[in-house]
Amino acid sequence: MVNYKELGLVNTREMFKKAVAGGYAIPAFNFNTMEQMQAIVQAAVETKSPVIMQVSKGARNYANGTILRYMAQGAVEYAKELGCEKPEIVLHLDHGDSFEICKECIDNGFSSVMIDGSSLPYEENIALTKKVVEYAHKFDVTVEAELGVLAGVEDEVSSAVSHYTKPEEVVDFSTRSGCDSLAISIGTSHGAYKFTPEQCTRDPKTGKLVPPPLAFDILHEIEKQLPGFPIVLHGSSSVPQDEVDTINAFGGKLPDAVGIPEEQLREASKSAVCKINIDSDSRLAMTAAIRKHLAENPSHFDPRQYLKPARENMKKMYIHKIVEVLGSDNKL
Ligand code: G3H
Ligand code: 13P
Ligand code: ZN
């Protein structure tokens, strides 16, 4: 049993309060590998940004939960070594789907957990979230819950259709469950194919897909119901076209990949949305750099040769999100 405070990690409470008041959002980047962790820490330190490093069930299966926890502990020490005196790093469980997995993470150094009961009937979602909150709060661990369903398919997180969050339910849900933040559904979804071509229009000049706008009316209604309450957006990768083009130019096949336009995420960051989840953009940045490097250097076989540009490309993307989209720079 280890508490996150012993590891130099922080929970989300103060971080979210400041972000809501300051009109910016904290980046929540998923990580599965050492290179992602290094790039996240370098970007956060260089921009003086708080950061949430999040671990999915898929990441735990891939890399091992214990290893990821030690990597987060290493991230704190690495940030200090890079010159950040007081890093604000959260280790967060992404899409926890049971009380048991949340407990295991809380007992092993996570400072924040998500209990995703969004696919359950309303009352069961409340009951499960409340059970996790009661345990987590004993250790000052913060809890994210989800109301409404995101569409999209990923390894461990999938739903064929989305159901927007109902604003009339948010006060009852957050009060009775006791959650510290609430993930909502307003049109974002997981993965690199957030909308079908049929849901989009085509830009006549570029031929590229233009997605439908997020449901800002629902977001604003939720803010009205729960003034100042921390709101979370999942599925918020932008799927940068240049990375998709690089992947496709060097042997990849990602036809019609489309994400959330950055202007909309910028707008959301200024509202009560104080945590924005980004995973797919990191995958794209890494894959684009590796494909390009290997195509241009066919004799290379040392992983360091292609993982170094991959790490650089992810770091560039993380810095861009922090400074140009979420506005969480210079907040330490
Ligand atoms: O929300 C889902 C995240 O992108 C994690 O995806 O389950 O494939 O690790 P994953
Ligand atoms: P993206 O697939 O848009 O990066 O979303 C990630 C996410 O929501 C992780 O929980
Ligand atoms: Zn998610």
C-alpha cells in the first residue's frame, strides 16, 4: 500500500479549481511507454504546466500497472531533474470499470481515478460511483465520473452510438455520487475516426472532412446547472491532418481520419471544462515519425534511432496543445 503523496504526486482538486477560475484546461495525456512519459514531462516542464498522466486498462495490460506507477514516480523525479522545483503531476486511472480496479490503483499510488459507469443504468452508475468516492476520499484521492455515452471504438472503450449528457441529471448525479469531476458527452468520441464521412461536410477547396460542431448548448446548460463544477472532455484529439498525411505518405492507411477542431477545444477550455483527454494524437505523432524515419533510413534497426524522433514529435505535439489549445502554460 502506498499513498500518492509519498511519491510527490498531487490530486486534481486544487488544480481543477484554479483551471476553472482561470479559464484554461489541464492536459490529460495517456501513456503506455517510456518515450511518451518522457515527452509528457519534458513538455510540461518546458511550458510550466500542470499535467495529468493517465493510464487505461489497455495500458495496464500492455505495460503492467506496477511499472506504470513507478514510471509516474520517475516522472516526478525527472521533472525536478529538468529544473521544475514543484511539479504538479497527477497519476490518473482512465476509464476504470469496477470498484476493484479503482481500489487497486488507489492502494498503489494513483492520485485520481475515473469510475466509468456511463454504460450502466443511471441509478447503478450513481451507486458504483458513490462506492468508489467513499473509498477514494479516505485517501484524499479525487474521482472522475461519467454521465452520457461517447461513441467510438477503442481497445477497451467502445460504444456504437453516443448519448449526450442530459443537463437535467447533472446536479442530482454529482450530489448523490459525490464525484469530484464529471465527464460529459457533447459530441466528442474516442479514436482517430470521430465522425463518419456522412456526418461531415467536405471543404470544397481541400476535399478534407469538416466535422459537425460540438454541442456547446449542452455544455453551457450543464455549466448553468453546476456553476464552477469541474467538467471533463474525453475523446478530444484533433487528429492533426499533417500527421495523418505523413502516415499515409509512408505506407500507412488512415483514410478519412477526423478529430475535433482545435478552435472548439480552445473554446471549451475557457469554460468549466478543466480536463481534456488526448491519446490518439500522441499515437499519430509517434507513428508518423517512426514511419517517416524508417522509410528514409532503411538501414536503421536500433530502436533508439526511430524512437528519438518519435519522442521529439510527441513532445512538439504536447507543447502545442498546452500552449496553443488548452492554455495551461505558466501556471506552476
Ligand atoms: O479512452 C481511451 C484511451 O484512448 C485509452 O485507449 O484502452 O486503447 O489504451 P486504450
Ligand atoms: P482520444 O482518442 O480523442 O485521444 O481520446 C482519449 C481519451 O478520451 C482517453 O480517455
Ligand atoms: Zn476516454
